[in-house]
Amino acid sequence: MASDDGVLDWLHDSDPALQWKVERDLLDAPAAVWEATRARVAREGFGAQLLARQDPDGQWAGGAHFPADFDGNDPQPWTATSWSLMALREWGVDATALRPDTAGLLERHARWEYEDLPFWDGEVDACINSFTLASGAWLGADVSGIRDWFVEHRLPDGGWNCEWVEGSTRSSFHSTLNSVIGILDDEWRTGGTPALHDARRGAEEYLLERRLLFRLSTGEKHRWADHLGYPFRFRYSALRALDHFRAAALHDGTAPDPRLAEAIERVRATRDPDGTWHQAYPLEGHEWFAVDVPAGEPSRWLTFFALRVLRWWDAPA
């Protein structure tokens, strides 16, 4: 598999949820080809399996962020509504493939575990709000309150921190990346708002000042910055951050920022001799079904994201 062609063939021999992305972003297939593959996601493989698990009330596993039967003693499960919506959206499933009026069903039936707040109003956690903003934009829900929330709760140093409600005044790599990803998704689908666009660009500057890798105060490299795993879900990594900056540059019509260079080289250096990137950590927490490999094995998803980012970075200006 060491040849580039061998790696691309291996990537293409995958679930439709990944296959259409490979066709579009690495193989330069005509739109008719990758769009036909993307349409299969709702009927085959991961997408069809997850769609089949949607409850009649629009939720998954009977809960907003946690399953209805979660007792708090085990690791975070990944089966509830917010995580399931995230996966389907990121796999490219069309909103019409979900139960009719899923947005309305969730408005009527889903409440956050935090203070029983209405689903589309969001809650106090920046990461949860970013997932909900993007999912609401995808499903056509009214998420105007969450757009305002992000503008109002941005911290003085430029980003967000899910622990602000507990008194934190410094932004978090994790919370800030999740936030800008959700905001960009909303911008791409709906146009967003000028204030939220400015907030996103300012928060991206927070990450760029740290070159995606280092604490600004001490220069210490975050230990998880080049520790790669998929599904990303809420986790920060240089690869996931680079994938966001690629999407943001394409959306905004800007060139790659030179401050990304060191993070790019970190990703490049983690490539294995066979031309792939491997899953770096075991994935804890109950999930509906596995979508990637155990720790230590070559990961199609990570290899795809890494090759896509490097292709963007290495392209002629």
C-alpha cells in the first residue's frame, strides 16, 4: 500500500460516507460521480444504520446529549441525539433522509440534560452549542439564539471555553476549535451573521497565534496536538484544526496562513511507512457501531483527512 495509488485505492474501497469525499477531494471525480455516491450514504452502510436508529420522537437513544438510560458512571456514550446528528451531517446525509420534520420533532420533544432547556435554544456549553448550531442550520431549525450566544460569550482573549460557567476566563483549544467549526458550518449553509463571522475570524486568530500547537504563555506543546484519532467528535488535534482552516480558507477565499506551517509538518511527520496514518488511541464510550479501526491500525478516515490537508497546503498558490 506504500504507493500513493495504492493508498487512494484503499481509501476509495470504503463506506459511502467516506468514499464520496475521497472522490471529490482526492480523486477529482466529476460532480455527478461523487454526488451519486453521497446519495448512497442514506441507503447503505453507516448512514443507513444510523438513520434506522432514530426514535419516532426525532431523538436517538431517548436523550439530547446523553442516552435516556445513562447513569453517569461510564464514559461518555456517543449514541444520543447531538452526536448522531453530528455524524449524519458530517457524512453528507441530506436532511430530507431523516424523519419528516426532525427539526420540529426535536423542538417539541428534546430537552438538554442541563436545566431541561429546549434543544434548539442550546445550553451553556460552547461545544454542545456549536454542534447544535451546525445541526440546526442543516435541518432548517431556528438557531438565531445560539448565533447571538456565541457573540455574547466570546472571551477577551479571543475564543471560548466550555468551563466559562464555572468561572474560567481563558479560552480553550478544544472549545474554540469546536466553536469555529460549528460557526463556519452555519455560515456555509445559511450565510450566518456579520457579527458571528467576525467572532469566528477572531477566534481563528486565537488558534493561529498559538500555531495550533503551543500554549501562548509558556510555549509548551500540547501533548494531544499530534495524537490523532477518529471519530473526532469533540477532541482537538492539529489535524482537525488544519482541516477547519482548509475549509475556512476555501469559504473565505483566502490563502493558507503561514502560521499553520509547523502543524502541517507535525501531521506530515506522523505518516507511517505504508503511506497511512494510524488510529492513536482507543475510543472509549458506547457507540451504535464502529466507524473506524482500533488503536494502532491504519485509519482510512485519518489518512483521508491528512492527505486532503496536505494536498491543499502543497498546492501551487
